[in-house]
Amino acid sequence: MPEPLGSPSGRFSLGIDTGGTFTDAVIYSRESGVVVATAKTPTRHGDLFGCVVEAMKQVLDAVDGVSATDIGLVSVSTTLATNALVEGAGRPAALVSIGFDAEHLARAGLRTAGTTGLGATNDDANGAGTLAKSLAAAPVVMLAGGHGAHGDEIFPLDIGALAAGVDRVNDDVDAYAVAAQFSVRNAAHELAAREAIRERTGKPVTCSHELSPRLGGPRRAVTTLLNAQLISVTSRFVNAIGDAMSALELDAPLMVVRGDGSLVSGDFVSVRPIETILSGPAASVIGARRLAAAELGDGSGLETSCVIADIGGTTTDIASIRDGVVVGAAAGSSVERDGAVVGGHATMVTALPMTTVGLGGDSEIWIPPEGDRGEIAVGPRRVVPLCIAAREHPDVVVPMLTRQLEADRVIAEHGQLLMLIAEVPPAAGLDTVDVQVLDLIGEASGVLALDELRRSARWRSAIGRLERRGVVRRAAMTPTDACAVLGLLDDTDFGDPRGARLGAELFSRQRDRYGAEVGADGPHLATHIVQTLLRSAAESILAVALGADGITPAETRRPLAQTALDRRRQAATEARPADPMSPTAAGNPFANPLWGLLDPNDAPAVSVADDPSLARTQSAPLARIDIGVAVPVVAIGAPAVTYAPAIAALLGTTAIVPPHAEVANAVGAATARVRITKEITITAPRRGSYRAHWGEDPPTWHSLDEARAWATTQASNAARAEAAAAGAPDAEITLDWDARTAPSGDRELFVEATLRVIATGRPAGR
């Protein structure tokens, strides 16, 4: 336990991260910059708020000398907004579309076909399930109006028609989104519509120009609608966290991490919740850089280059850092993007450029139907590890798996269970087969072997629906189970190893499309699983690094790249220390557990390369083929200490696993700063005339210098005010001016300019 700490009130920050597998908490000293206490508790998806309360209480009890009165700031990173959108759990909202063509909106994912203007709704989807269905189900009130590229009104806004449309849909929605054509050049119609809707309904209204200053109206409309769907969901979350803080006597401001890594107040995010999508990955970047500052060499971690990999139970989030800046895919790499993508839908939400892959300790192991001989795949679906299921239901799971192991015939459902994890929804919302499945699981004490259910399309569909609703979860073989079989995990932390061993034996008997078993036995299968995870993670990290350098990530799948990685694996195996259990092996105290697993000879009859013909021959090669990562890999997350050194060896680089890597996201939440950006675009509607597009009725100037000075004042005042509302009253202001011209004879003709004002500051705290 740390030494007792004495401090005046408010010198510590409490950071919380609600992840898919664990909810983490840290207490961070705002003066010394050190983590003084940590806590980790399993995330219960049916009781997210209870998990946060439990994590807060644990971390406060973990260190002497720090009490609730010493906490000056509470910061949270959360996957709530992302999950709510992807799972279709947002609240109903209507879109008021002003001046847009229905075809353009439909291409953005808003199904408006068949609408007849005012208040037409779409009844062909119910909003449950996927994000696409949620968008398609949203009522759309389509109006004429909007402005042109220079902010001139195209058609007047008909407030009477707006009122009729709102009356038609109001009983079916909780909030409204308003998007007008070219509202970022003139917001008059959006502001007028918002005022009219508020007066008529009293419900929350989001305007698209407040969420993004960029052109691209249909995508901005989608972003605004998603924000409206999240308002009540996020407000309940913020209120519940506030209630939890009150119960623990935490009298401090509540902040939330946005997708761009900055902090905003709880009140701020209740109005603009869409900005918290990808909050967790953003917090991981901040926390990783903070924790690895000393190892990165500059004392701050802010001016160095590295690749950050947040290896979690559900996913691995990867970010490239070049000279202290988080960089995305370079132009021409095929994965460049402009704004966060959620559920396959592009938004205009600013987020740190990160890549998320479905690789983690809880990723499902499966056999690709078109795979090579002996091939297995990892993820992206998240399941409950069998060792965890066995720990929670020891009297049911172990006998189930034992019975299956003694069966005369191997079937695909062996080693898979269904677990009841949440309160059952009202029967009216369930299909007949859904109810039958739930009844069977309930009669079996909440956990049932998949082979005890009917093997039909209807039953498979019912199981899928219940899983998507979060009512049941599947338990199956995972990398966590493989590590338990190989003795790489502490049994007390990761469940009952009997479940993992039985599951590995069962899965090793499964056959691929060639009719061959995928493993000689359980331990060999476990080795193959870990090898596959290491290789997949290495390829994913390499793809992100290539993308940042402007090289198509798909190059990692080409034969030369695969051969290079095979040779790297062999070289890493040959270079491993004679005593891999030495605490100083390879200069890295975490290098020992997996060195031997890099050697394909540890898994006879199992191919690691996608094509067995690419495996290195016994003779020395004549050509040098190499590919890898040229900067350190900073690995965080609970499994990082186990996996990262071997992944780095495959990439020909070093792994940095900093202290407290397992709670880095919570550290990121505790150490993030407030950052607000305001943009004003200046155009030239005619020669010698300059229009500054800000709010409604943008002014026109006859001097570019005058327009720029006016825009600077407006944007700076707005950025300061918004930063203060977000929790940083003493924010610093920086300016960026980008003017675009075109050649015209012997002179440059002004086209337009963008003024960007950024306000940054440390949260005031208490």
C-alpha cells in the first residue's frame, strides 16, 4: 500500500474509465503528476452505474491519507454513446431538414423515400437493433429553405409549415435535430427553427451548425440526429454519476472525455453527447503518453514518435504518434477519413485518428469457412471466456463441458454456452422463439449449453436477437482461456482454469473445411490461439503505421510482407535469451512469458503463416526481406504485459509497458485538458467584398484585414466562453489562419480563408 498522503483539499483528480470488460479508477496527484491509487472491477453491462460507484469506492479505500474531500476533479471516459448508437439504444428523435434534397439525405443513411413534405414519417423500421435501422426509423420533417454557399437565402423558411410538421411527429420523439443547407455559412434558418420548436414542444433541439463548421450538409444532418438521439441517454448517465458522487461525498466538478481527447463538463456533454463517441480510445492515447513519458525519452512524452496499442478484453485500439502529434492515415492510403465513423456511418465529430480492431482477451475463437488448413481466427465478436463462465457457474459449466467431451460425435456447438445476463424485456417485444429460448436458459439456472437448443435457422435468429439486445451472452473459447491453459494468468483473477482446459480440448477436436482437426490437443490449440493473436495484432499495428506513412495497409497481406514477418518471427525466436524467465531478459522484465510461442515448432501440424509454402526453409536465404515498425510500441491495457513484448519482437521494435498500463484509460481521463475549437470561414461573394460566416446574417466587409479582425474577435470570445462553460475559465487562445488563393494572370485571386481559434486549459477543479 502507498505511504499515507497528506494534502490540502482538492489536489487530486479521480479518473474513471468504463470499458467493455473492466471499469477502472485512479487517483492522480495534480501536483506531483503520479498515480497514487488504482482500482479495477468487472463491468456489469446491466448495472453500469453500480460499477462506477464500486470503482470509485475501491480507489478511495486503496490509499491512506486521501479522502473524498481531497478530490478536486472527477473525469470519466465512457463507451456509453458509442454503444448506444451501435446497439440502436438511442431515444427517438426527429430531423427537421431545411433545403435538402431527399435523395441526398437517403445517401447519408436517412430513409426519406415516400415522404410527402411536412412531417412525413417512416414506419418501415422500428429503431431497434442497428444504427442503420435507427436512422431509417427517424421521422423527417422536410421543408424548403436554406442558404447558398455565400450565405444568401435561397427560399424563406415557412414557420407555419414547420409547426404542422412538428405537431405530426411530436408524440413519437424525445428530441429534435435541425439541419439547414449551408447553415455553416448562415445559421438564420436553424436558429429560427430551434426557437419555434422549443416554444411549441419544450423538448431539446440540436442545431447542426453548432456541432461542426464544415460543409457537407447531409452528413452534418446525420451527426445532428445522432446527437439528438443521445441527449436523454447521456443526461441519465451524467445524472447517475453525479448521484454516485454525492453518495460518496465527492464535491467536485464532473468532466467527460470527448472523442478528440479533450475534457468538457457534464452539463456541456449533456447538450452535445455525440462528441463523446470514441471517448475511451482517446483517453487511452492521453494516458499512454503520460505514463510512458520517461521511457519515450523527453520527460513529457509530447514530442516523440511511437505507436500506441491499447490491448483490451474486447478490442485493440491503435494510434500513430509522429513528433508528438496523433496522425491518421496519410492521403492515398485508402483508409484516410474525415470525422469519426460509428456503426459504418461517417459523422462530422472530431475524434483522434485511431483504428479499432476486434482483437482482445475476450475475442471469440472460430474456424474460417474458407481458411487454410489448420487456420483459426480471433474476433471480432466478444464473448465470455469459458474460465469466467466456470467461475460464475462452477456446478453447471464444468459438468456441461465434461459431458460434451465424452460425447461420441463432435458438433460445432460444443464448447459454447448461453448465459442470462440482464433483465428480460417485456414479453410483448419478444418473438415466440425468443421466449422459448429464455425459458430454457432460465430453467437451467441461467446458463445453458448451446447444443441443448434446436439447430434451426429460426432458433439461431432468436439467439442472435437476444445477444444483440444484451439479454444473453455467449461463452466460448477465447485468448484468455488459451493463456489460462498455458499457465500465463493468475487463476484468482481470471476464473476457473478447468473451464479453459475443457474448452480447449473440445475446440481442438473441431475440424476445418479439409476435415483436419485444428489442434493436436488442448495445450497445442492454446499455443496456436496465442500465436494467431500475436500475429494478428502485429499485422494490425503494422497496417496502422503503414497507413500513417501513406502506404496502403493492405500491403501487410501480400506474400513478401508475410514472408518478412515469418522471418522476423524466426529471428525473434533465435534471439530469445537462453533463460527466458530471467527478469532482465532482453532488457525487458515483461519479455519472458511468450518467447517460446513465437516458434512455430511448438505447435506441430499447425501453420502460422496464411500460406504454408511461405514458411522459411532450412537453408539460409539469399535475399533480405524486411518489414516492421521503426518506433517503439507503447502498450497499455490489462493483457499488455503478457502480449506486448512478443508482438514488438515480430515487428522488430521494442515494447514499452509503462507502470499502471492496465488502467491507462482512467489515467487519461484524469489528466486530459479542455480544448475548444471555433472556426470562421471568410469568402468573397464578389470582387473586393469579404463575408465572415458567423451565426445568422453574416456581415460583409470591403477589406480582408477588417473581416479577419472581426472574425478573430468573434471566434476568440466564443472559444473563451465555451471553454469556461466546459470547465476551463483561464483557457489560453491560439490562432491559425489558412488563406486559399488561385492564380489569375500575374496575380493571386483570393478564394476563401479559414480562421481557427483554439482555447485550451486545465480544468479548474475545486
